[in-house]
Amino acid sequence: MKRIIFIFLILILSCNGNKKTDKTANEQNTQSEFKLAKSDYTVLTYQPKWYWMFENVEPAELSESELIDIEKILRIAIKENNDSRKIALKNNPNKELFESRYLLKIDGFKRQYVPIINNEGQKEVWINLFCDEHGMEYWKNELFEVEDGGNCYYNLKINLETKKYYDLSINGYA
């Protein structure tokens, strides 16, 4: 009889332990991965005067899950860019200068998202990233544009349906 009670207690404790583990796993799966503070990004409504960004499109909105997808694709784009540039650096006599100007970073950068629906009905987003807004708050409501500045200012487009990025553009230096 003691043996049956002992086995029963082990089964109960095992089940409770699994429930905690399952609950923790479920919380991790449903937990938001989008960690940017609201003060570090803004979503701007597409304006026709930004025709150079997209043509023949309609403004759209972004959901939390789309922001998470954008973050994942953005990190892939930066890694791929940096990996390809590091290969080019191997035989470059100005390696330090090249690295400081052309390798991209993401942490600490402000972001502007401009989501649209393209003429194929797919949602895309133009992302403007910059390391310094020069103390100006207008970037939260208006497009933030600068000339030059190198890898402190770059942008790209992401197609949320295909999960692909394109048109990565890094500002140059004067």
C-alpha cells in the first residue's frame, strides 16, 4: 500500500512539474519579441509626395506581429550586409575606416516605418533607420531625411508577404 501511495505521489508531482514547464513554454511562444520602446520608433502614413519610396500604392497599418516579423527580417538584412562587407574588407588597407563607415548596426537606432499595400495587394514597409535625430522631435510625425552621414543613416524595404528585404541603401559621406 505504501508503494502505491508513493507511486501516486510521484505521478502527481511529475504532472504538476510538466504543467509549469508547459505553461512557461507557452508563455515564451506567445510573448512579444518586439522590444523597441515607443520612443524609439514611429509608424508614418504614406504620403503621395514620397513617390520615390513607392509608386501606385495605398497606405496601410502595422500590427504587433508584423513589427516582430520586420525586426527579424531587419536583423537578417543587417547580418547579410555586414557579412558580405567583411569579405570585401579582408584585403582592404583602410580596414578600420571601411568598417566604421559601412558596417551596419541596429541597436540604439531610431526607426520610421512607412507601411503600404502594393499594386499586387501585398503589404510592404519602408524602414528609415538613424542613430541620431539631433534632438529634433519632428521625426515622430514627419519623414527624417539627411544628406550623407554614412552608416548612421540607412533605409530598406521589406515585403511582409514574401518575408524578403530589398533596396538596402546606406547614406554616403561628403
